[in-house]
Amino acid sequence: MSGTTELTIDQEMLSKDKQLTSRNTTDQKDAERKARMDYAEAQLRKLSASRGLNWDEMTDEERIDFVDDLIHEDRACKR
């Protein structure tokens, strides 16, 4: 094999390795993001239940209001 051919093969292998690494990193980040979202949703379910509300039965608007109330706990809640 000539030096040029070896270099081209090495570059192709390096490129494929980079693609795999990038894909693995993206997959890992997606999995971590999903785990954080699942954890956050579980915490919101617990908080809503502790206030006599059912997260799963709430509309999107009710959920938004609930989270807004959590963020601004220093004011009176709408519920």
C-alpha cells in the first residue's frame, strides 16, 4: 500500500469513528435529558398530589398555572 492510500483509509476510519462518537454522545445526551424530564415530572406529580391535585388529570393550562404558582410561592396561589 502506498502512503497516500494508507492515509486515505486512516482518514475514512477516523471520520467513521467521529460519526459514531458523535452519535453515541447525542444518544447519551438524549437519554440524560429524558431521565431529567422523567424525574422532574415525577416531582411535579408529588407536589401536585401534596396539594390535592392530580397532575395527570390537569389540563396544560392548569399545569402551567401550577408551575407558575410554584415559582411564585410568595404570592397567594390561584388554587
